[in-house]
Amino acid sequence: MLRCPPFSLKSLILCHTNSMENKATMTNSTFQTTIEDTTYNGWENYETWNVALWIGNDEGLYNLARRSYSYQDFVRRNFEEGATTLDGVKWDDVNLNLVELDEMMEEL
């Protein structure tokens, strides 16, 4: 907090003005005017993120994924058509980014 010396009325006014300018600068420097990240937590969309989250955070799914050659192989081996995550996303959803999921699986 800025403390103003009690020398004169003029110095108090200048001090208060400087204090208000500093507050405005701090407020403006932390305000985000545009959002450029259109991904979902770094993934292309919600469906891809959700599936990747389940594979990465469920030990059983993680181990099954490590034994698969690709994401599509993982789905083919382990799920019936139309099966979903517990969040309701289909394991074979048309919105899934298979390239991102294959890259993730290579890193497991």
C-alpha cells in the first residue's frame, strides 16, 4: 500500500493520483481481453479430452490401452459399438481426434 507523506495538500493529491494510476495499471495488466485457446484442456474437443482422461486415470483402461496398437484397436478389443464412458461419451464418437488419441497411446 502506498503511503503519502503529509507535507501539503498538493503532495497528498499527487500521491493519491499516483496510487489510483498504479491500481488501474495492475488491474489492466491482469485482465484478459481475448481467449485464443479454443481447445479443451489442450485437447481438440470435449469428447477427445474425456476419452483420454478415462484412459489416463483408470488403471484397468490404462493397462488395456498399453496393450493396444492404436486407439481404434483399443476400442475394437474392449468395447461394444455405442459403449460410452461414465460421462456419456461414446468410445467410438465421430468427434474424437484419433490422431491425438494415437499419439497419447504411443506415450503410455
